[in-house]
Amino acid sequence: MQGIMRIESLHIRNVGPFKEATVDFATIDNAESGEQPITIFTGMNGAGKSIVIDAIRAILSGQQLERNIVANDKDFCVEIDAEYDGTGVKHLSVSELNNGHFKWVDYTNLHKFFQNGYNMPEKVYNWVADYWSSNLPSDSFRIKNMVNIEHDKVLMNSMQGKKSNVALTNFICQADYLRSSEMPGEKELGESLYASVKAIINECLDNGEFLYVRRTDSTPIVQQNGHQLSLEKLSSGNIFLIEHLMMLLCKMYSVSVLNELEPTEITKVPGILLIDEIENHLHPKWQKKILGIIRRTFPNLQIILTTHSPFVVSSIEGARVYTCVSKGDYSVIEDETDKYTHLPVEEILASDVFSVSSFNDEITELMKKRKELIGFGKMKEAKDIERKLVEINPEYFMYLNLKDEF
């Protein structure tokens, strides 16, 4: 597949708590072994993690954000180097305000694309861009009638992070509808899309699976723990995963239709995914799993995210890790990739960023012994200690039973 959406770097001045900061993102070119590039920002509350995501959203979309991120109206800049149309890396910058909103110095078709959708005859991009906030939609999952997806508008406002339960149900129903088409091309597309829908929902459920769409009332039905349920009866964590992954798939579906891509290529559409506080709504088990699910399902995304969770930081090898550190009246961004690479989650918890208080003496001693055994290569004995830790505190140490899955 041709096409790319990749951000190389970000430079900000007098934005949020940052006087000056430059970030180089993980890209396909510098990720280990060609793995999917993931950049993680962590740090204490108020240190500026979300500001980094907001700066990228603002400069890509040219749209007003929920808050003003500029610290000095007279002297600021937001700059990125990005490649998005196959003609090489471009420099996009903003350094002026107009009635409190960014005035775009380099106003390109990229901004028009996010504001107007694909209503630009000169260009149809074959990549996606999406932003996940921690907010869950509150509208109903029920639809009266299925409506056609407007492919040319599906990426409009995608940097605003708004999701819709109605849109989720409508998309699942459309995938189900297409697979029953008597047109060979539509049927093939529908079958491929429906298979992806099933696979994603199954990934997001504990002891459950997607069953079917009940066509009498356009209701997707899943089975969990032996019970058949509609989507609104699932937990907030399950819904968060399904909602965001499914609507990202919907964007890829529209891009595939507009660019006449092969049905089997839908989940391979390249793009960028921005996520703020990815761990919200998720149990530690799912915090550990979420990045693996995303990269397996959508292998050609560049992922940039913020998190407070040591489970997220420790879940993926090859990620670039930055820490936002408060210096009192301003913050800095420090590259701590080497510090966190291959570090077990309990040591990440004890690091300066997370500063979680010590465990009791029994657990502390077991953790110390386990670390020593691993250092000597005595994995069987270390595994015995892991089982003891899980017995003592299964809610926390259950991640030890998950590590072999990734």
C-alpha cells in the first residue's frame, strides 16, 4: 500500500508549562526491527503530558481546542515536521493568535482536509488520523434505521476526539449488511469488514465473543460469561476498547472505499493515532494488553500517547519514552527511553515518575529475591516466586501471568 502519515518531530515554545521543548518521535525508520513506532509521554499531573498531544492536534487540524494552550500570546510557536502526501517531510508552524485562536502561518491542504473532509478534488489522502480522549460518549446505542456512512466526511473533526454510540452501532450493522450483498465486490468487502469487526470485539472481551447483529432491531449482540448482551450492558472498560478500536476501523474502511483499496487491506491503512491517558477505564490487565491489541490489529500506525500507568510503559518493547518533569514554574521533556527499556513494572513503579510507596516487607523481600534469581538466570525459581506474589495480591501481580502473551 502506498501512502504515509508520519510525524518526525515537534518543537514548542511558551506552550503550556514549557518554555522550550523539542521531541523526536519514534518512526518506522528508527523503531527497533522495523516495529510499529510508539512514543510514550509520562510524568506527574500538571507536568504537561497532554499539552504535547494538544499541540499536535492543533497544528494538524487547524481547529480550536477545548482549551487555550498558549502561555505567551506575544511569543510562542508550535512546529512539526511531518510527511503526509508522499512528497517528503514538510514543516508546519504556528506563531500567531487571532482572537484567541491560532492563525495558521503555513496553511496547507492538510488543515483543510481535517476541517472539510475529502471535499477537495485535488487530493484524496490514503491514511487515517485519530485522537482518543478519555471521555466516553453518553448517547444511546439504539438506532431506528441504518444510514449510509459518508466516507468523504469520516475524518472531519477527527482531532476533536468525539465518539458516538449511535455511529458505533450503525457501523457494525453496515458491515453485517454488506456481507449479505449479492454484488460480488460488495459481498467480499462486507465479509472482510465483518471479520475485522468480530476479531476486534473478541479481543476486547473477557470470556466473551461477538455473536451477531439482531436484524429485527439493529442490535449487535455479544456473549460474555455465558450471557447474551447488547453493547450498552458491557463494562465501561469493554466499551472504551470496542468504541475506539471500532471507530478507527470505520475510518480505515472509508479511506479504503475512497481509494478503491483491496478489502483485505482495510486494517493495514497507515496513519497516526494520538491517545491521551490510555489507561482510563481500564483494569491493569487491559492496560498491559491495549498497545499489543492496537499494534496487532492495525500494524501500520504511528502511535503517540500519554499515560500514568507503569503497566502501559512496560508493555511494549522498542517504544520511545519521554518524561515531562516539572521544574517549579516550568516543565521540561526528558528522553528516558534507555532508563525504562526492559525495566520490570515493579521497578517502574518505584521510579521517580511514579513514586509508588513500598510494599510490605514480605512482598518487598520476594520481589528482591525474584530479581536476583532472574539476574542469575534461574527462571524456574523466579517463576515459583511469581506464583507466590500472585497468591498474595492477585489484583496487582496478575500482570506476571500476562507477560508471556506479548
